[in-house]
Amino acid sequence: MILSKEKLSTLHSLYSQRQFEQVIQQGDDLIKEFSQDNNLLNILAASNIGLGRFNIAIEHYKKAIDLKPMDAEAYNNIGVAYKEKGDISRAIKNYQQAVNLNPSYVAAHINLGTALQENHNYKTAIEVFKRVIELTPDNERAYNNLGACYRAENQRAAAKDSYQLAIKHSKDYTLAYNNLGVLLYEEGDFEGAIEIYNQALQINPNDPHIHANLGKILSTKNQSAEAIESYQRAIKLKPDVASWFYSLGVIYSENEDTESALKYLHHALKVDPNLSTINHAIGLVYYQLKKYDDALAAFDKSGSPSSYAQSLLCLYAQGKYNEFKERIESNLDKYKNNIEVAAISAFTFNQINEENIHPFCKNPLDFICFSELGRHEENTPLLIDNLLEELKKMEVVWSQRKKSSHNGFHTTGNLFDNSHGVILDLEKIIKNEIEIYYEKYKSNSCGFINNWPENISLYGWSIRNLKDGFQRPHIHPTGWLSGVLYLQLVESENKDEGAIEWSLRGTNYVLINENIPKVRHHPKPGDLVLFPSSLYHYTIPIKNDGERVIISFDLLPN
């Protein structure tokens, strides 16, 4: 039997008013008599989805599919239920069946593409969104999602084109403006991003995400007052986003307004008590204030490996050297290969003039090794020119303000992923140099050598510093052995410009012994240096016009 149009209309009216419980109460009574009514099954399923009862919805949709196994809409609907339940793989399977049954079903294609996107299957999602655009050439959502997939695949030019087409087809689609702004920001086009965000805010001045992203750019440009204003507008519109309070706290901290910094960071903690980065940031503020006990408590609450390392700095700064050593010894199994802890230990024991008890690399300055491309390639200038030409073809982004590189661009992703041509040639040279390095130092007994990675797996990137560019003191926490290859330098009467220097001291490390050892190297094109990833290094700023181009890389741990 089939349900009458009048009763079905009543259910639809209740559903449109979001009276899901009433739909289910009446529908459950009716289903006993009209168990074969497909429309009734569908509206019962949709109402259960509205109430978060996904398993019941799925059962109703399965019965609907049994009644009409060639109904593409039914497969799309059950796909929605699975997706809402969090079962992405089953959602994809059913969306795919829907588009197989009806290749022109736009909604199912969009759902399929979105599910693939959420499942990080970007390549397939790209093809699906292209199909949506074939079916509906003015579909702004498809263009926007296509742009997001291209961005995830690091096809930045294609992503930009897609976002711009989304905007072209829908001038008031602020989500595309927002995504285009993020892309421009990542590329270092801050003015372009700001212009896009301002356009979006003219369309919708009440979009908190655009205000927050604008604040992020302004903060990167050191326009702190304007950044604070943008974040505060975002928070006023949406006061439940912990990361925005966190960002405000960080900005205030960087401007040495520690009172405001702590106010916003503690508020962020109220919004999301489980976000460990907040306690870490609170610890950094207290450390800045030299309130080491409060800093230590915050770092311990954070519980992250980086916070553990910072807790050691607190003990050292207070002169609690025995507690420092006790904390090192009691956590050796967990942190014996931790690069940050190894760096802090090497510095601390140098300062207190005691033997380093951390086993990773007790004297990292002894493990700096100098080489050059000329040992592997007779025509070094040609190899360098070829590398520079290849790097020009690669996507680059502007180095963000709080990163180690200042005033320059760096490549995205791993330089050695699917390497070929001259990059593959370089990878082979570097791997050869790493093997030579290991042979040179293998007689040394320390964790750095004894636990040497079994496989030579590299992560590489290129940095192009401009005038006034430099590298801040930093280590490579995710590496094991680090290296730098110099391709292009800036000529200067001051030979120190662009030089690299290694030291045990990191940023904000309290110095009690001024006589801290350092090593400085004045590189030339083709020079290659290798050193433990736990060793702090930095460069002397470039004052002349020109570009300093290097390739940095890490040998990754097991």
C-alpha cells in the first residue's frame, strides 16, 4: 500500500519546520501499514539524521534501496547518513554507486568529491569536481573545492585559478575569497591577500573567519595593533574558537604586553582545556617574565616533548642543576633521541662545566663536517646553474614571521619526493656524503652514531634570502643529521655577510658563562656542510642587494 499524498504532505510540512520527533512519531505508526512506501522510508531516515540517529536512518535507507535498487537518490542519501556517522569509506562507496546509476547527478558528484577530499584522496576528488563543472559550468562550490584539492596537491597556480573562477561565478561567495586569501598569504603576497579579505568583508562584514585570517596576515607584517583589532572582531562574532584567543595572546607576548598575553591565553584555555599549545605558550610568557616556577608548572601541564625541553630550561635558569640532571636521567628512555633535549643538555652542561649526561651528542660542535660538490662533479658551476634553474620552477612560499628564515622564500614540501633529473643527481651526492660522514665519525660512541638511521631518507627544501635576510638561531627537531648546500651568495666587502655560525646557545637561553664556543664558516658556492640536527645554527644578515640561495636537508630518524 502507498501512503496518501495528504499524509505525506503533512510529514513534509513537519520536516520543513524541523519537527523531526513529530515526523518520526507519526511515521513510525504509519510504517506498520505502509512498510513498502519509499517516500515514507526516506522522510523517516532524513528525520533520524536530523536527530543524529544515523544507524536508524541507515536501516530505513537500506529498506528504500531494497524497494528501488536502481534509485540513485537513495544511494546518495545513505551516503549522507554514513558520512554524518563518520564512516567515510562507506559514504564514498554509496556516492559512487549513485553517480554510476545517474552520471548527471550533480549533488551526488559534489558529495562524492567532498568525501574523497576529506579522505585525502585529492587526485580522485579533482576528477570528480571537474565532472561537476562539466555538468554545471557556473558551480562556484565545485570550483572552490577543486581549488582546495589543488592546494593540497601543491598545485598552487591551479588552486588560485579555481578560487578566482569560484569568485567570478559568484561574487558574494566569501568562502572562495577566504581560501584565495590563505593561498596568497602562503605565497608571501600579503597585500594581495589583504585586498581579497577586504573585498570579502565588504560582502559579509560578519564573517569571523575572514577577520581572523586578516589578523594573521597583519600579525605577520608586524602590524600588531591592526592584527589585534581584527582578532577581537573575530572573537566578538564567534567567541568559541580557542586558537584566536591563543593568537591574540601570542601577539601581546611578542609585544611584551605580558599581562594581556596571559589574559587571552588563559581565556583560550577555558575555551579548550585540551589544547596543549596553550599551556606551552603560557609557560613561554612566564619564562619571559623570569617566573620560572609558574613557567615550569605550565610546561608540565602541557606535557608535549617541546614543553618537557622547556621545563629543563626553567630548572637550569633557577640554578636547580641537580633537579635538571634528575629530570634528564629519569626520562632518558623517552627522550634519549630528542633533538631539543639534546640541544639544551649540551648547552647546560657546557655552562656549568660538567660532563654532558644526555647520550645523544655530548659535544655537537665536534661533529661539523665540511665538503663541496667538486668532490663529486667536475663541472660544479654547471651543476649549480642547473640546480638554480630547476629551483626557479618550484612553488615557493614566503617565510612566515616566526619561522627560522627571515625575509625570504622557501620551497614547499619535500624537495626529494619523486626526485628526478638534476635533483635526483643531487640526492645521490648527498647520500654519498652522508655515508662518508658516518664512516668518518662511526668510532664515536654516542646515541647520534650508535642509533644511526638504518635507511637514508632525506627531507629537503630550498631557501632564497633577499636583502636583510638571515636565518635565526634554530635546530631541526625532526631531523637527525642536517646539512646545507650553498648555491648562490651575495657579494659584499664584509666577508661575514651570509656566513653560517654554529653555537650551543639557543634563543632565550640564560647565559652564565660568556665564553661559549662557536664555529663560523664563510661559504662559497658549492660548499656543503653537515652537522647534528641538535646543533644551533644561524646566519649573519645580508645587507647588500642580491639573493642567497641554499638547499637545506635533514637525514630523517628511523
